[in-house]
Amino acid sequence: MTAGDPVSWLVIESGWKVVDSQGEEVGSVDEVVGDSSNDIFNGLSISTSLLGRPRYVPSEQVGTITQGRVQLKLTKAPIHPHEERPNLLTRVVHAWRRTFHR
């Protein structure tokens, strides 16, 4: 298997690079959402910044998965919507989880 070979969603790990449909980096995998016992992939929670709230991307918007990298079918714009900022405690908790992988 080479670095560009597709892999199953079951091997995605927290911290993998996430890129948009143009190949621009948008963040990293925070959490994989699905039921591995029934092979049902629901989507990904993506960290786009250290203190920001993770963004959910449904499985329908996930494109190619290769070792250490997930490419989305979306462009960067829908992943970074202009919305309210989470409070400081929420941002610190998310940063802690990303830093220490729970």
C-alpha cells in the first residue's frame, strides 16, 4: 500500500489532516462518527483551529480517504461559516481534547 492508496473510514484517526475539494488544508480530524460494528460511517468532527469549535461534516461530503489524509467534497467556505463564537470554557475544553486526544 502506498501513501495515495484509499483506505477505509475505519482506520481514520484523530489528528489526520483534512483538506477541501481543492486540496487546501482546512483542519484535522477531531472525531470519527459512526458505528464500526455495523460499518456505518456518519461523518467527521473537524478541528479548524486550536480554540474553535469542531465542525461536523456528514459522510456524504467526505471524498477520498488515504493514510493520514481525508479529502472533502466541499470547498473551504462552507466549512468556515460565520457564526457565533463559543464561550471561553468551551474553546478551552475543545483545545484540551485536541492537544491530549481526550
